[in-house]
Amino acid sequence: MLKGMRIPWQQQLLVAVFFCGAYLLVRHLSLVYFAHWMPQAGIWLGGVLLLPRRLWTALLLANVMALIPGAYACFGQYGWGGSLIHLIPISAFAMIVAWPLREHLPGAISGKYLLESVSAKHMVALLGCVFAFALLTAADGTWQYALTFLPGQNGPALIRLWAPRYVLGNYLGCLTVVPLALAVHEATRRADSWRSLLREMGHSRLLLEGVVLGLSCVGLLTAMGAGVAGDMWRQAARMALFLPVAWMAVRYGWQGAAVGGTAASIGIMLSMPAQYDPGIINAQNFMAIFLSVLLPLGAKINSLNEQEQKLATDHTQVRQAAQREIHQGELRLRRGMEMQGHANEYMQEGYDRLLERVRGVLPEKELHYFRTLLVLVRRFSSSVQESFLPAPWKWPRLGLLTALRAGAIADAMEEYGVTFDNHVSERVALLTPGAQWTLYRLACEAVAYTLMQSPATPCIRLQVRVAMVGPMRNIPWAMLTVVGEPEPPAAPPLLIALPKSSHLLLSRLGAMGLDLAGMRDRASLYQGRLRSNRRQQRVSVSLLDTPDIKPDSVYAEHKNRPTARAA
């Protein structure tokens, strides 16, 4: 609002009117209803922290204007001396205690905004500033109260009674207003416009839970504190107001402690049966100590949450970079296999021409040997090329589905006499290209691992299910399962003819021979998990095709419903 006013005197006038009106309203409520609670002191300290130094003059003017009616009322009884003492602006005390700590306090006083990274050190400095300001304000209030002593009254005893109450009332009043003002200022400063601010307020979990749960608990406990009979139960209800504050501080950091502390302080005062109830002072003491601990603790929690978010962001970026590198590696491998295929074609064409030229020179037996060798080389090169570059992937609509059902895995199993039973969901086409490559490679690795662990396995079952998860049901979640069955269902026993060397099997499947740890690392690039059961010869791998979602909620959602929304 102040940014829209280009004339300086308009800004000064707006600040003076706003703070003067706010102070008069809060001071009236405090003096009439809650004598132990002085949130009006927090208005001036909050203004000093949040306003730039060029507007401090307007703040002082607003403070003096707000005190003029009271000073005028004191003139007839106390004269010029009492009126001038009453005109001392406590906002000047806030400026005095805030200026030495300006580099460690959140807000505009430091010349830069520190609200984005309020640490525990900044919050401790703020508490020290609040306590020093409460001492100075209490000294001023005690001095003014001493002027009202009548002859015969025990002045020292009254000062010893009311000075601590002034300190406590000003300290808790500042803790009620200042942290909440900082939190509100942070939210408004981050918003680009009023519309975006309202939109963020509508989606703010802090505001929603603070209003619905925090204030509901505060309202209930306040009603209990004001309605139950007996001081013990009323005090117990007041102490229970600390629970929502602690819950919000742990959940949302210092902003939650600010919102909950303000609501709890109001709840304590609303439960006051009389204006000068001694039980209120005890509850205020506990609340002041409680907030003094929770605000730095909440700032520390925010700092730890920011570090965790930064680590999660870095981890996501690293995972995305690894995904892109693997995808690019697969593209380079595809390009290399294609070039190798062209080279094999040229070589075979030259070899055929050479055999045609030497047909009349070499005997028929040697020509048959060279032709057989050419056929074997052509078959081996085509099988290797197909294992590393599945030909069905050239078909846009079939792609991974055909590669898993009738690709290199099916050809290798047919060649080695192993029954291959597959059930692949058609939703695999919804996966991104990088996730499809990863799923295909994991399928090849899982089949190779199962056969290498149990070479006499007569049947391999491969199943791929894809479910749509997430808030909008638009995130593919794939589950690959490879099982080595001891006997094929409804099929006669076959002669198992696996190669003696595992290198030929790996090259035929296009696999690298990864163990469980290697496959788990490959699946972790897509926040996947791997489970294995050696006794049942079972390997299960899951993939979540998005880099920025927590997988635990997805796994928990589908733990008891493995076939939900799956094809």
C-alpha cells in the first residue's frame, strides 16, 4: 500500500493515522478489560521493526498524538510535570533498544529483509530486544504510577507489586503482537498482488489449521477456563492452552508459534473471571516462558526444514541429471547399434561378392563352410543388435509393450528352451522414454539374474502393471515382477539348454549382469524399490515416473490394494 504512494508526506500521514488508531483501540481494550496484558506496547515495537527508518518520525508523531488526550487529562491534577512525563513516547524506547541490534533483527530495520531466513540467532536477538523494551516501558509506567500515590500509601510496596506486572504485561503483549506481525509481513511481502495473496491464504495450511484446529482448541479451552467452577480446574484449562501452541510450533516453526501464541494469549485473557485475578499472572508467566522457548525452537525447525528441502531439491536435480544421462546413453547406444548394423550390411555385401568371385577357385566344401559362417555371423550380429536396440521400439504405438512381449527376452528364452509367460499392461506407453528404457533394462537384468541364480529354471514369468497415482491420478507407477517357476503350467518338460558361459546369455539379453544392489540403484533413479525372494526366485521392482513426489505415500496407498487402478 505504501509503495503506491509516491509523495512522502502521504506515507507519513498514513503511518501516523494507522498506528495512532490501532494504539488507541488496543489500549482501551487492555485498560478496561485486561489490566495485566499490554499488547499496545507490541504495536510500537512492531512498527519500529517493520517500517523503514525514514518513517520513524511518523511513528513518533503517532505515539505523541495518541498520548495527548491522557496528558491533557492529567494536567489539572499533576500539572505540567505530570503531563510531560505522560507524553514520553514509548516508541522511542523501541528505537533505542532496536538500533544496536539492527543487524540481528528480522524486518526492515537492518536495511535488508531477513524474513526469508530467520534463524534461531535472529529470534533470540528479537527476544532480547523485546525484554529490554519491556523493562524500559515498565520503568516508564511505574514512574507514571508513582505520581498517583496519595499521602499515607506505601509507595515502595506498591512499586514492588506493580513493577513486575508491568514488565510481564509488556513482555507478553509484545510476544503476542510482534511475531504475528512479522509472519503477516512475510506473507504479504512474498505476494505479488492482493489477488495472489488471497489465493495463497486460501491454500495456506498454516492459516487453515491455525483457524480450524488451533483456534477451535483455544476457544474450547477458553470456554472451559471461564465456565468451570474452581480455581484449580480453571488454571488447568489455561495451562492446556500451551498444547496447541506447541503443536503448531513443531509443525510450522516460528510462524506457527506466533499464530498459536497470539491465540493462546487471547484465550488466557478471555478466561479471566475478574480484572485483577492472580491466577492470570501465573498463566501469563508460563505463556511468556513458553513462547520464549518455542520461538527460537521454531526458527531452528524452519532452518532444518529449509536444509531438508534444499537437500531434497539437490537430490532431485541429481536424479534428474542421472535420468537424462541414462536416456542420452541409450540414445548413443541406439545410434552406435544402427551404425554397426549398417557396417555389417556393407561387410556382408562385400563378403557375398568375394564368395561369388572365388566360387570357381575354392572347392564346394570350403564354400559351404564360408556361407555357413556368414549366416552365423549375420544371425549373431542381428541378435546382439536387437538385444541392445529392440526393433519394436521403432513402432510408435507398440514400443515397450512389444519389446517386452516379443523382443529379445522372448527370443532368448525360445532359443534356450525356457517357457516365457508374460503379462504386460498396455499402460506402459504412458511412461516417459527414459522410464521405458529403465524398465526394459531392469526386465532384462532381472531375467538374467534369475537364470544365473537357477540355471535349471524351466519357466520365467514376467508381469508389468501400471497404475495412475498422485493427487490428480496422472503419475504412472509401474511394477515389474520376474518369477522363476519350477514347472511351466500345463506344458510338457522341456530340455533346458542354457549356455555354459553367462557372457553369451548377457549379450543375448543386452544385460550387464547387475546384482540386486545394482538393480536397486538403477530403480532408485525413479524413486523405485526392489524386493527379492531367493526361495521363490522372485524379483519385484517398482518405478515412479516423476522426480518431485514423495514415494512413501504412493507405496502406502497401494500396499493393501496392489491391483487398484492397474491394467
